[in-house]
Amino acid sequence: MSEKELITPVTEDEIDDIRVTLDTEDGEIVCRILTIFDVDAKDYIALMPLDEKGNDNAEGAVYLYRYFEDAQGLPSVEYIADEDEYEAAADRYDELLDEAFYDSIED
């Protein structure tokens, strides 16, 4: 099998159906992808944990992780242990939310 066959392309219609399962000390948490963004040449991913029915959580909690792909293009997430790095990612995510809000007002 070639490396290109390891990845299944995602269409615009399928993007909202992608789920990420996090293995935590509290058990598995299923999340949907909100966005992938970069800060200082590193990629990050914002994940919305879903409730037991598969809906967005009522609290609006969002998890931020470092995002990367291995040599074969398979995606992975990594916990952000450095407080300054996490703050930079959180600040950028907040900016993206603000931009989306202002763009929706202009429409």
C-alpha cells in the first residue's frame, strides 16, 4: 500500500462528521473539530467535547492541543504542557472567534 492510500480525502460535506477520541485519565472523550490553526509556525487544533448523545457540550468547553501529522500524513494531537505556549494558542483561538463574529456581522 502506498503512503497516499493511508489517507482518505475529506469532502466539505464530511468535515462536520469527523470525530476525535481523546484517551484521558477520566476515560475516552469524543470531540468534534472546530478548527486547526497556527501560532509561531506550530499547528494547533480546537476540539469541542460532545455529550453522551453526540451533541456539543452545554458548557461550551473547548480543548486546545498541538496538532501534527507524521511522515505518512496521519494526524495526531499532543497535550500542551508549556503554559506560555498554551496561552499563545488560546489567545490566537480567541482572535479567530472574534474574527468570525465580526465577519458574521458584516454578512
